[in-house]
Amino acid sequence: MAAPTDKQVTKAVSEAVGDDVAKGLRAALALRRLAEELETMQVTNARRKGWSWQDIAAALAVSKQAVHKKYAELVTSADRQR
């Protein structure tokens, strides 16, 4: 995943709160996708560094079951590819 530049993020945030509804919705979608990518990347990093599912869940303010259900298979596949 290529990290977005500060300028790209700033533009998306500006558009998300602006008056143009179409631009705002597209920006909201782009920011939601970015947040999902960042969360996935950091959950994977956390597991590789020995964090428990409980620790990750607490950091994300969700249940251990929710974070495990969402990421367990993905993290396991990423580890197999290493």
C-alpha cells in the first residue's frame, strides 16, 4: 500500500466537509477505504510484534471477538506469505 501524501489527505478531508455533496461523498468513501487499509496494516503489524487479540481490540475499542473475526484469517495468510 502506497501511503497517501499529506496534501491528498488534506484535500479529501476538505472535500468531505465541503458544500459539494458529490465530492463530499466521494471523499468520505476514499477516507473510509484509507482507514480500513491503515487498520489492516496496523493489525497485521501488531500481531507480528506479539500483540494479543485482546490488546488489539482494546486499542481499536472493539471486542476481541470482533477483531479476531475480521482479521484472523487475513493475518494468518499474510504470515504464510512471508
